[in-house]
Amino acid sequence: MNTKNVTDTTERKKLKRAARKKAAPKAKRAADVARGSTKRKVKKMVKGQSKR
């Protein structure tokens, strides 16, 4: 929902809440998918080197 043109904060809040209520519910995450599955994995490194 684009509310950039609404300057009043209370009005923007009302619009966002209404849009959130109207939107279809999000699908539940599958049981076999971990929460951080899309996170970049850090490889094991030699001592003395920085990880990132």
C-alpha cells in the first residue's frame, strides 16, 4: 500500500490498518523450512581471519 502522498500520520495509520485487514492472510511456513533458511551461511575459516 502506497501512503507517501498522505501527510497526516493518523490518517496514514488508518489507511494502512484497513489495507492490512483487507489483505489475504499470509500462508504458514512449511514445517521442513527453517526460519533462517535464506540467510547467507558463513563458511568456517582459518584462525586469525575475519569472517566478513
